Amino acid sequence: LAEQWMRRHLDVRAPLGGLADYLGVSAMGSQRLFRQATGRAPGRAFLELKMREADMLLRNGETPVKEVALTLGYRHPGDFTRAYAKCRGRPPSRPA
């Protein structure tokens, strides 16, 4: 359920509160339960989902980086560019 919620809310900048509300548990409880179920922190899983979506949007070459950034909830394209480069080891202008 948590990953489904994350996929539907990729534009949320701070997902843990909304995720916890959706699951009906505290923020700490949602983190603990998610880690127990998946072996990953929910914040990391959310970032991975965002970057996968970014890869799909960028791969076609028709979606500008700025639009991808805004679609994924980043206020500034530079924030998205830094996050993408940190996760992927390359700028979003050069998707795999």
C-alpha cells in the first residue's frame, strides 16, 4: 500500500506525513513498518521511484528537464538536477 501511495504522489516533496496519514499510523511507525517490510527507508524508496519516473520522462527526449523537475515536485530545476546527478552519476540532460 505504501509504494502504491508513493507512485500516485511523486509530486510530493515531503511524503512521510501524507504516507503515515494514508496508512493510519504515526510517521515513525510508517518508517519502521516500511523498513521491516522492504529493508529500505521510505524516503530512499520514494526517491528511487522519483528517479525511475524521471528516467522514463527524460528517455523520450521530448520532456524538458524543467518540466520533469516540476512534475516530480521539485520547486527548482537545479534541486532536481543535483538529486538526479547524485543518484544516477550523471546529469538529467544525459539520461541512460
